[in-house]
Amino acid sequence: MARGLARDHDEKRAALRKGAAAYFATHGFDRASMTGAAKSCGVSKALIYHYWASKEDLLFDILDEHLSDLVEVVEGQRGAGMGGLIAAILEEYAGADAEHKLQLDALGVLPEDKQKPLIGLQLRLVDIMSDTVISVAPDLQNHPDRLRAAVMSVFAVLNWFYMWHRPGKGLSREAYAELATDFVVGGLRAL
């Protein structure tokens, strides 16, 4: 008879995913190892392999969880305007610097079959942002190249926040969301 899942299976998996994300982001995915991830998480390598068959499977799980959560939050903000969308994205990024860094730096190392669903999640985010950008600057829907550039520029304003922001110093996440909204909306309206 097969053994059932432990009651804390999901919590352990989430904690390991979080710890491995921090380890991979700090050391670089290409230089990181499952042994190092296990050591960083304070568990045995066997336990890591209990949850994931390979380093790539672990990276995929980290990115899939991060992007799926982000898509869920962003979809919940459809129609909330640029300010609601920007605030929601920045709030979801809180505590996810490692995952975000891995999304930017390591997604491309995964095999194509693992990249494809993650890229699909990213495209859903881009579609929602495109709709929101068009709600501010409707003429952009007639200029696909400019629309794409505008959407990617909004993400640039948001995606690099983790690189320079230090909690407790300078602008709070909420104050930056307001500044970013004013910056983005003002820029789009000036087009």
C-alpha cells in the first residue's frame, strides 16, 4: 500500500522552493547545485530529490508558482485601472525578489518544453497590461509596435524595483506604486 502525503507536505515544499530560490538567485542557477540548495535549506539532498527529480524541475516549480500567483493577482485587477494594476504587481513582488531575479535570469536555461508554459504565463501578464495601457492611451491599439514598447516600458519600471529598493529606506513600496502610476499614466497620456 502506497504511503500517503504528510500533512505538512505542501508547507515543506513551499519552504524548500523559497529557500532554493534564494540560493539559486544568490549563486546563479548555472553555478548552483541541488546539494547546495539542500544545504542552504538545512535539509538533506535526499529530501530535495523527494520533491524534485532535477535542478531544472525545481527551477520550473519555483517559476511556475511565482508566475501563476502573479497572473492570479493581475487577473483580479482587470478593470481596476493602471494604479490598481501597478500596486497589485508591486505588492505581489514583495518578498519574491529571488523568484523575480530567477525569472529574469534563468528561465532561458530551461528546456523548451518547460519554458513554454512559463512564457505563456508571461504573455497573459503582457495581455492584461496591454489592455490597461490601451485604457489610458487608446490610440496605441492602432500602433502595435508602440503599444508593445509602452507595455514593456511599464514592466521595466516595475521589474527592476527589486534591484534598488531597500525596505525601510527611501520610498515605501506603496509610495513607489503611486509614483510609478503617475509616471506611467502621465507618459502614456503625453503620447
